Amino acid sequence: MIAELGHFALIIALGMALLQSLVPMIGSFKGYSSWMRLGSSLSMGQLFFVAISFGCLAIAFLNDDFSLKYVSQHSNTALPDHYKISAVWAAHEGSLLLWALILAGWTLAVALFSRSLPLVLTARILSVLGAISVGFALFLLLTSNPFERLLPMAPMEGADLNPLLQDIGLIIHPPMLYMGYVGFAVPFAFAIAALIGGQFDSAWARWSRPWINLAWVFLTIGITLGSWWAYYELGWGGWWFWDPVENASLMPWLVGTALMHSVSATEKRGVFRSWTLLLAIFAFSLSLLGTFLVRSGILTSVHAFASDPERGVFMLMFLAIVIGGSLMLFALRGPAMRKVAAYSGWSREVMLLINNVILVSSMTMILIGTLYPLVADVLELGKISVGPPYFNFFFVPLTVGLVIAVGIAVFTQWKSTESRLILSKIPVPLLLAIICGGVLPFYLATEYSFSITAGLTIFMTVWLIATIAADLIDKIGIDLKRVAKLSYSYLGMQLAHTGLAICVLGVGLSSAYDQTRELRMAPGDNAMIAGYEFNFSGVNPVDGPNFTAFQAQIAVTKNNQLVANLFPEKRHYNAGGQVMTEAAIDPSLIRDIYVSLGEPLANGAWALSLQVKPFVRCIWLGAVMVAIGGLLAATDRRYRRRKKIQANNKVAL
Amino acid sequence: MNRIALFVPLVVFAILSLFLLKGLDRDPTELPSALVGEPFPSFTLPSLANDQEILSERDLDSQVVLVNVWATWCFACRIEHPMLNQLAAEGIAIIGLNYKDQDQQAIQWLKQKGNPYVFNIVDAQGSLGFDLGVTGAPETYLVDAQGIIRYRRVGVVDQRVWDDEMSSLYQQLVGEME
């Protein structure tokens, strides 16, 4: 009964979305303000019904209603309750429903927080978002209905949730990622509304900026969580695999980053207008393309837990309408590109352009690498797989270029900067970076091995942080109390760029100094890695709620001082019979000790993987700083103040 | 002239869509391989355990085997590996095709994670993989006692895939042999 209610609510939500896509849009052309105003009530209604539908599915999971096909495939009576909830979005159908819920949420947020915008613009934005909702609701109802019943032969027990997904990281990773993906629908809708209306002034850029930042923050957090999860859950210490699905999330992030930067130039200086519009379209298009690649099964990937060509055909049609339609609109109505001679050599505009070129090139090379196997197959060039060496070959130099440019950009001003000014500011950070990059690797070599990669990494990090510090000292001197005087968007930028530096440090040093040994160890055996002594005392059986496990005990000591007792596990899940490796980690900012249990060998011995990973935690620390920086910038005072003034104006009128 | 430039993204997307559409038809995981029903391609390649020993398609004969394409660079293979160990423990003969890999790393991998393979074919250049139409690792082929490919799986073999798609076919092939 509850499932039917959820199904029915979803159908009503489709109706609401359909009305929302049509009524305000028609109203905006005819000038019917009552029709235009209907957009926000419809978005409220749509959210209400999607939320009911989502709630019904969650209840079905909690009640172990295995007559629902989706529930029976992804849950089990022994599954803890919090995993039953997260199982709602563990596979295709539920993910899409979550996607629709989040889209409805963003839509309502736009309706509520855009009251100060011109009514025509808001109406069109809500219409575009409504049209996207129609697409997703249809996709759900026609090809991926989570409320499908298995009657009359309902199973007594469910197949259980994939053990890889039974993890706190996977409870929050997909919602965050979707918040980001779907969030880019908002700037996309802003861009389409602007294209329809033919208004691309700086007000448009200012209005869309906080939305771009917010969506980007969520995507940053989502990707970070995914990488963190892969690191500790997959059990072999990697944190990025260049898997098609990871690439699918990185591409909109790169374009979103480019968009954040180019929209600032559009707002402040009125330049790059068509480019900003195009990036807004790209960011959302790549989010959709990512969904298509993941869900159609067109590329093989570990993430493709469920794939179906029929869904692929629907998604491709949807892509063609949304992306093709918006690019057509862009081609017909976009602002013609002009040569604007309003900025010169060392201006911030030029630096932002360099940033955009690097970020979009990175995205393009990832897109090519991801799709090349497919293209080669279609063109009969043979079966080719593209691996990490390709991606690293391009991505590493592009990142180096980006970091150097970010350091210079911080000193530039809009329009033009005297080169004398810039040249006077560069030497100190540069010298500092060269000294640190040249000396520190020798110091670190006493603990690890000597590495040129580490030198380059330290050079980049010090360069970036030193330029940021130099600019801060320029602005406020060394009086830390005056930090409060700086705007949130300036602080956000500096924090995000510092985060980038920390993240680069983590990536570079953890790959340069990583030490891994894979050993056969019998109880009582010792092993030394990077100054740490690992003592293996044996393996005991332990029981979990829905699994049984072998748990090893390993004491880690350094200079005869106990550092940590680690308990890696090998779990056997009862329902599905899958075997999972649960790594044990002793974390700290300067190094992680990472131990995972392999296969049992003869005479009570086990295969063990022992790893020391210097600075690996900086990767996620940096990424979190980047996200907080984005959040700070999104909450800058001037976005709020502007609204108040406009609200006051309205009252005055 | 400037307006024409605005059409560039649209044209690029249109071309991309054509490839995606074509790619859907060729969906590697959903369409059965053209090789299903065909004999296993002939090859002469070294063995991983002993590079002096040369293996050929005749080594697959006279029993029902799984041929598993794997590599140490293959991320999904790590997830698949415990399942292979389990199948091997159940007495199923699995032949490894170590695809475009480094021998030392592959040997290390088997030492650490257990060795479910009866023997491993070293396909460092990917030539046998090419003849098989391997799109990536892991892939698994079910080959009957006459050396005919009867089933192909692109991607990870897990408990569900085994139970739903492979187990009964395997039993049937073993039955045919007797």
C-alpha cells in the first residue's frame, strides 16, 4: 500500500513539474504576472510530492518489504537500520529518486531566495528547472520505477546491500555528490533564462554566483568523500583510480571551477559573457553526461553496479534535448564574441583566462581519455583501454601550470597591473619556494628516500602559500585582528587556494614517499618499514551484525614506543557471500599507517599489506579547506546586502 | 563570422552524441560476444610461473574452464579476486590470462592475495586479448571441454553473477562432458 502511495505521489510530482515547466514560461511571454508567480507554489508542491514518494521508499526499506523488487535486491532483514535508509540510494532507481528529490529541493530554494530578482527571470528559471524535473520523473516512471512489485512470488529475504556500500562514507557520499551535480542545474537554468531573455548584464552574473559556489562546494565535498571512502574501504590504500565514474564527477568539477572564476570577471568587468554562459551549460551537461555514462553501462566501470541499454537510450534522448537544445539556443541567441580591448597583459582578466584554459583543457583531456575506448571501438580502431599513465601524463603538468598561475594571479588587478608591481612581488615567494623545494627533500631523505617529485611538490606548495601570505600582508600588514575587515569572498578565495596548496602537498608527497610491503607473516613475526616496526600477533574470529570476520592484531612501534594497535579484518558477509577487506589505519597529519589483511597461507601465516603513507591526509584536508573557502565566498555580504537594498526599493515604490 | 563560432559547441556535441548512440549499440556488457560459440583463439604464449614453458589453446582442452582476464593495474580485479579464490576452492578450474602486465608484479599479487589459477598465460603485448576482443579487465570466459567459448562476462564476476548467469551453465557443460 505504501509503495503504491509512493508511486502515485511520483506521478503527481510529474504533473506538477509539467505545469511548472509550462505555466510560468508561457506567462513570461504573455506578460501574465499571476502565471509567472505560480512557479514558486508549483515548486513547493513538486517538492512535497517527491518527498512523499522518497519517504515511502524509505519506509518500504525499513519495513523489509521484499515484495518490492528494488528493496529485495538491495536490503536484508539483518541489515542495520541506518544502512536500510542509505540503501534507498544504493542503486539506480533509488539514486534517481534521490536526484529528483534534490532537484526539487534546489528548485524550491531558488523560488524562495530569488524574490528580489525580476519576476520574468525567476519565472523562466523555475520553468527550466521544472522541465529538467519532468525529464527525471519520466525517466523514473518509464524505465526505472523503484516501486515495481515482485508479486505474487515475493521473496522472504532480501539479497542484501553490497557490502562495499555498507559504510558511513557511502551514506553521505552520494547525496553530497548529487547536491553538486544537481546544483549545477541552477546556474544552467539561469543561463537558459538569460539566453531566452537576451539579458547578460553583470546583474545576471551576480545573481547566479552564490548558486554556482554552493553547487561547487557540494561537489567538492562529494568527490572528497568518495576518494576518502575508496582509500579506507577498498583496502589497498589508493585514493584515486581514474575510473570512468570518478572522471564523470571530476569533469563537472573542473568546469564548475572554471565557471566560478569566469563569472567573477563577468560580474566585475562585464567580460567573457558568452564564455560564462557556455561554461554554465557545460557544467550541468557534464553532470548529465556523467549520469549517462554511469547508468547506460556504455563504459565498463566498477561503479556500474546496475546498467541497462534501454535506460541508456532514454538518457541519450534526454541529453540530446537538454544539451543539444541549450547549445542550439546558445548558438542562436548567445552574445556575439567581441574583441574587448579593456584589459591588458598582466590584468586579472588575463590570469582568469589562463585559469580557464588550464581547467577546460584538463576537462577535455579527461573527456577524451574516458571516451577514447568507446570512440576507437566505434571507428573499428581496435579495443583500447586508457589507464592512469595517460591521465597523469597530462594532469600533472597542467596542475603545475595552474599552481604557478594562481600564485601570480593573486597580485594582479582588474584591467591592468603595472608589470613593475608584479615583478617586485614575485621574488620573495619564488626564492622561498626554491630554497624549500631544494633543501627540504634532503632533510626528508633521512626518513624516507630522496625524491625529485617531493622537491617539485614542496616548491609548488611553498610558492602558493607564500604568495597568498604576501598578499595578505600587503592588505592588512601583520595585524591579525584586521582579518575581520576582509571580505568573505577574499578570505574564501585565499582559503580555497591554500587548500589547493595543501592538497597538492598531500598528493605529491604521498606518491613520492609511499612505502608498501606485501609480506607473508606468521604469528610473532616482525617487519620494519620507514622506521616503524610491525609485530603480528595472530588472527582471531569475530562476529558482526551481518558478517563474520577474521581479525588480525598488529602492534606498531617506533624506537620501542607503542604507536598503535591495529586490527585489520577480512569479512565474510552472510547474505551475499562476498568477502571484503577492512583495512586498519593509524592516521596522523604527517603520515598514515595502513594495514590490510590478505589471504590465509599455510601454517597459520597470513599475507599482509603494510603501508606507510606520508602526508596522505593532506589530500582531504586540503580539499575540505577548498570547500570551506567556496562556502565562505558564497556567503559574502554583498550578495545579501544587494537583496536588502532591492527589497527596500520595492517598499519605497 | 562571430555568430558562426557560437555554433561550434553544438556541432561538437552532435558529433559526440553520434558516438554515444553508436556506442550504445555496441554495449560491451550487454551484447553477447561474437566469439560465443566459436573456438578459443589459438595462441602460443609463456606461462607466468615458468617463462620457459609455452602454453597454447590445447592446454585448455578436455575440461570445462573459466578463462579470467586480469592484471595488477586493474582496479576491479582486486574486488573480483576473493570470488575467484572461492570458486577455485570449490574445485572450479580457472585459467588466468595476465593481460598487459608486469610479470613480477603479477607474481607478487598472487603471493599476497592467493592464487586461484591452475596456470597463468602471460599476454604482455595483449595479442591474445586482441583476438578475444577484450575491452578491458576483468573479463571472464566459460570454455567447454571441446575448447568452444560458451559464455563471456565483461566486468566483475561476483556471487550474484555466478549464481544468476554462470553457475547453471557451468554445471550443464560439466554434464555434457560426462
